[in-house]
Amino acid sequence: MSHRTFAFLEQQSIELEAAKSRTEKTALLKKLTDYRSLNECRTGIIRLERSDVNRLIELMRDRNPALTQKLSGFTALTNNITVLPSEIEFLLAIVQHS
């Protein structure tokens, strides 16, 4: 494989990862926004995939230790997580600015 072919394949891989990341972000934003619309100002249960939970934890870092710890306890493939309205607003802001 020539250097040029390798560089092209590497660039394609980077572009695919970026597109996948944008798609995942859009899907997570939609999930959080839809949840907020349905549960205005009420505590409720949101259903998140483990990959969504992991992404949220990664994005939060140490900005909200209590929420990070709460989400860290969920390890199933799909999790039903009880969240407060303020937590949803925080998560939306974190994802939007990522």
C-alpha cells in the first residue's frame, strides 16, 4: 500500500468518525429535547443507552460531580434514569456546547 493510499484511507476514517460523532450528538440532543418537552418542570424517567450515558459522563467531566456519580451507577445496555428538570437542562447545555 502506497503512502498516498494510506493517507487517503486514514483521512476517510477520520471523516467517518467525525460524522458518526455528529450523528450521535444529534440523536442525544433529540432524546433530551423530546424528554424535556414531554416532562416540562417535572421529575421523570428518561431511557438512555449505555453509550449515551457514557458520552454524557465524558462531556460533564467534573462540572457536576453529583450528576456524574448518579449516571456512573448505570451500566445496563439500556437504563431508565430518574432525572430532575434542572438535570435535563444541564445535560442539554453540556451536549449543545460539545
